[in-house]
Amino acid sequence: MQYGIALENYKAPDGIPKRYVYYLAGYDHEDRPIWIIEGGKWNVMEGVLKGQNKEIEIYFMQMVQRFRDSLSDRSTADNPVTQLVFLLDFADFDFAQIRHIP
């Protein structure tokens, strides 16, 4: 790992998990993991302005690892699970949350 941190043990600081919400909601009829991402609430600019770039990067890498790891939760030799399902919620999304105008 680039920062010397085991992603599975990383605890994001300063409310990052509450500001960038995602969660495993369950599995569909083909045992694919269903992930919910509340993208409309993700104010990345707020984290950047707080100087949390490194912490957010690690948090997002941990998120991707969790996505990948969830494939094996219900995968078997007879029923290999190779796909994920994502439900992206962009309610209340504001482009100001992602712009960067230095």
C-alpha cells in the first residue's frame, strides 16, 4: 500500500464515512453484491478544502477493495460471482461539490 496502511484496517478520520456514504445493501437473485452510493451527498470539495486529500484517497481505495472483496462473499466454484450491482443516488447533487477552480 502506498501509505503503508492495510486498507481493511483503515479508519477514516473526521467524519469522512458520514460525508461519503456507501454501503452493501444485499445481494440480488444471482448473488451479486448490491452497493448503494449516496453520491449526491458527496461533497469532495469540502474534504479538499479541509486538507483531507490523503485521507479521502485512502478511504476511496478502501471502498474499491471492499467492492472487490464482496465478489467472493457468495461466490462458489459452481456459481462464480464476477459482477457487482451499483445503485447511485445523486439526489441533491450540486456541481459545486466537485469543481475545482484554483
